[in-house]
Amino acid sequence: MSETGTDLEISPEHLSCLRRLRFIWVPNIESGGVFVDPEAPFGSPNAYDDLAQAVPGKSLPELRRLYGEVMIRLPEFTERAKLAPGSYILPASDVLRLKKNTDGGDSGIAGDGSFKFTSEHAKLIGAVRWWYGEGHWFSFDFDTSVDPQDGPYWRAAAVNFKRPFGDMTYFELDMAEILGVELDPDEELDPAQEERLFGLYKQMHVALQVFVLHAVL
């Protein structure tokens, strides 16, 4: 069950909009983490135009409510939806943005625009903690009557930067538990394990992009 609600219904309209979500990596908060792009959450600076293309015929108040409903359902979708391991081609329009937001790490995106989505990515996505604290720019107020737009930015979902997967002393330990990584007798990660897990963490914005494009409920 997600932290944001109890078994929220994800309608075909919600799913159509979830497919359009766009993710970025933000390096300068805690150890970095994933945001829904606050400047273009559904692909362009005008989120309402993007939503109207996905679900035609809605008024502006209906689009504003739909925006909130989709953001609130993102944790439900990442928890419930499934995607088989495999190589998935990303749209060319996404590749440059995703590579640009890799903060010096390996994005995992090959030269042909494909990304190898693994069972480890799937397990981490299913366990990710989303944050919607009330505040400026990158947070989202659950009150869907509140306008999510704040100047050039939109209030959007982000991974919980301090505790993205659990409550252990550092999140690579949470990742190790989720992935079944064997620890040493002191329940610590060796440097190679920690480096590999952090590398996986820095691919989460790409893995999530693949996931929302292809995962099924």
C-alpha cells in the first residue's frame, strides 16, 4: 500500500496521463534523487495542454483536478504495476534530457536509445517512497483545488531524498535488503557493493521513465 492513499483507483484516463510523466535527476539535495520534472511534468511547460492532449474535452478546472489526481496516483502505480525485464527503447525526445540529468554517472542508455530494465530496477521502483511535502516548487499539496502551477514551476512528486527506500542508517542498506544482497557479518556493505547500489540509484530516473511508458496494471 502506498503512503499517499489506500488502493486508489487508476482509471484509463489516469493511466494515459501517467504515461506522459517526465522524470529528471536532481543532484543537489541529500545524495540526489528523482523528481517529476517541475518545469515540464508531462513533456512541455504547459502541463494543462499536455493533459488535454491525453484526455480531450476537459475544462481548465477539470484539468487542474486531473493534474492532482495523477500525481497522487503515481505511488499507487509504481507499487502495483509490473514491467518485465528487457531492453526498452526510449523516445528520442527523452534520451537527451535523461542523459543530461545523470550527474556524471552511467545513465544506462545505450547509443540506440535503449535501456536495459532489470528485475533490480523493478524491485526498487516497487519499494520507492514518494514525497509530497507542502512547500515551494518541487512539492505537491494533496488538495486538488490548489493550483499546482507556481510561476514556471509545477508542484510535482519527488522521491523522498533522505529515506528513498526505508529507514536504515543509509539508503544503500535498504536497497541491499530489497534486492537480497548478502552483507558481511557486521551487516555492512563493502565499497564495491555500495558503489554498485549507488550506481543503480542514479539510474532511477531513467528506469522510472521506462516504467511509466511500458508497465501494466
